[in-house]
Amino acid sequence: MATSSFPPELGLSIIGLGTQYPPYGLKPDSVETIAKKFYPDSPSMHKVLAINRFTGIDTRSSIGNPDHPSVNQARAPPIDELHRIFMSDGVPLAVGAAREALLEAGLEPSAVTHVVSTTCTDSANPGYDHFVARELGLRPETERVLLHGVGCSGGLAALRTAANLALGHRARGRPARVLVLAAEVSTTMVRSELDSIDELQETRIGVALFSDCASAVVLSNGVGDGEGTAPPPVYELLGWENRVVPDTEADLGFDVHPSGWKVVLSPRVPKLAQAAVLPAYEALMRDLPPLPERYAAPGDFDWAMHPGGATILTGAEKALGISAEHMRASYDTYINHGNSSSATIFSVLNRLRSKEMDALAPGGAVKDYVVGCAFGPGITVEMCMLKRNLGVRGISGLQTPPETESEGSSRSDDGEEEVPQTERIGDGNEKSDAFISEALAGVELD
């Protein structure tokens, strides 16, 4: 038997999460409004707008509506204007997400030792993380790392980087409280994408998928926690897996352009992701220390899958033999907010711990262990194993007292948390049935 790559106790835990979505929600007809205003009808435009109506997304979160000045000029906004919008709208979202995560972690800004950030929708020197740190009042000696070029997998890539930094501090006997940030402003690039559809007559569906968001987590290495004073972990980080699918650089990416970044999304992506997810899971399981016996097959876990698109989620279901309920927070986030690239995965993890999502757990049993997964340019697969603390739940992140049988959940004999029978999937609950129907309504975009 292969020896695990991770010790039984890494001592790493997520002690706070934060998610900030901007105030506007774009319905599917928003893209059509802009397209008809500025572009002639064409076969490619007609096809993209048809796909746009059937992505399975109800609303894409955005920093503006279709009347926003940046998308109503004679030309697509250039990259310097997109940078200014990112700084004016994206940075405040990142600050808000960071403050939310620090509040739940019970940390003052002065306690933050590192900041690991990522974005694929801005590029400048200094990076946006510098201005977030300044706004938060972090110490000048706080170590900062900004990841670029990792796209939708950036959230988990940043978490992996933070984990290695935290372990380095642990080896030196020093505490690490790492603020991990992801911020994306994608919707301002709608004109650039529509330009390409019109000029190149290509079917480019990124314009129908992407949204805006900032999210954050605080990762602790446990060093320096006083007896009984440490905040309860929301998730324990047990291990991770990173791999690149060979010869796929041209299939998924984000190419720089004078009018921003151009989404590269080939028709092969859903099938490539579907083929890669099970081998990544099997490699992760080999590297982990032994888990309880009831956690072995993919269906034994809850899944926080980055919702890159409807076909990414349905393809993962097929490859892993799991259901929509296993990825309920991914579907919920996709339907209500769209794909916010790197910032989405922490939003999914935040949403997963809510009572609304617990009520939709497969078989009525909430899992102790959660697999996080995201696909990025390369194609890169990022995956991690988390252990959820079921005593810390809800978007507020507050520790809640045990519930009575009449008002909430209880523990099953095998240690998993069960939801009330009236809330179980497949028992005729209208909310559950509607959720699953809606989740599976997306069409195959490839």
C-alpha cells in the first residue's frame, strides 16, 4: 500500500469565510439587450444568444446593469479603463469579503501574517492585494503573494499556496493566519466578447456565464492558539492535489487583449474535465491519511465543485457517480450568481454550510468530509479534502447550540448529521424537487 503524502494531523484549518457579491443581477436578456443595441444579427450572434437563454443561470451578479457607461460606449472599454473599474468596484468587494472572514475568525487585521490573493480580471503593479491590505490596515511586514494565470482554479490554488506557507511557519514554530483572497470583475468585458463574436463569427459562450464576486477565507496553522481561546474551525484542510491535463493549453484560458481578456473555452472542455476529475480524486485519496471506512467512494462525500458551466457539473456527476444533491451548493451558486471564476469556490464552500443546503443533502445526511474541486487554464485540476465542523454553520458563521428534534437536525448513529425527514430529497418536499429540477435544466453547451 502506498504511503500517504500528508500526515494525519496537518493542523491547518479554515477559521473564517466571507463572500461579497455586487448589488446588480443580470438576467439572461441583459446580454441580448447590449447585443441588439450595438451589433448586427449574424449566425454566430444568433447562436450565442440562443445558448445564453439556456445556460441554467437565472442571475449573474454584476457591478452594474446593462446601462452601465462602460458597456455603452461606441467601442469596448480598453484594458486601462477595465483596470480603473476593477479598482473602484472590485477592491471594495475584496475588502468586504476579507472583513467578513476576519470577523468570523475573531482576528484583528494586525494578526494576519500572510495574504495570498488571486485574480484573472486585473493586472497591475502593485497588485490589487496591496490596496486591500492598506484598506484593512494590515501590518507593513505582512507577507503578500499574488497569483496570476490560474483562472477559475485560482481560489483553490491560492488556498494550496497558503497551506504551504502556513506549514513553513509551523516548521519554524511560528503562527500563521493567512488571509486568502479571490476577486473578479468579469461582466465589464461583455463588449469585448461580443466584438469577437461579431468580427470572428465564433461561438463564444463565456459572455453568458461569467459574473463578479470577491471571496475570502482565513487559514490557520494552529500555532499560538491558547487553551480554549481558538475559534472553532469551519473546515479542516487535510490535503490537496494539483495536476495539469497534457496538451490542453489551447482549450481553456484567458488571453490578454487591448480591450481586456478574451475567454478561451473550446468545445472539448466539458469532456476533458469529465475525464480528469476521477483520476484526480483517486490520487488525492491515495495521498491522504486513512479516513473513516464509510468515506471511500466519491458518493460518500459532499462536493464543492467550481460551477464552470452546466456541462462541468453534469459531467462530474457522470464521472464520479454522484448526484446533483452532492454538489447542491455548486448548483445553487451557479443558478443564482453564475461563474465568478476564482472567487466562486469559496462562495460555494460558504453556501454549503447553510441550513438551506443541509436540507438538500443526499439521503438526508450531511457529510463530515467535503471534496473541493476546480478546473483552470492549462487545463489545471485543483482538488482538496476538507473536514467540515458541523457545529459551525450558516452564512453568519456563528456557533449554534444543538437543535431539538422538533426544530432542526440531529446526529445519526454513524456520526453524520441528519436533516428532518420532512426536508429530505425525494420525500416530496417542494423546495427540494424544484431545486433539483432547476439544477438539471441546463443544456449541453458543447
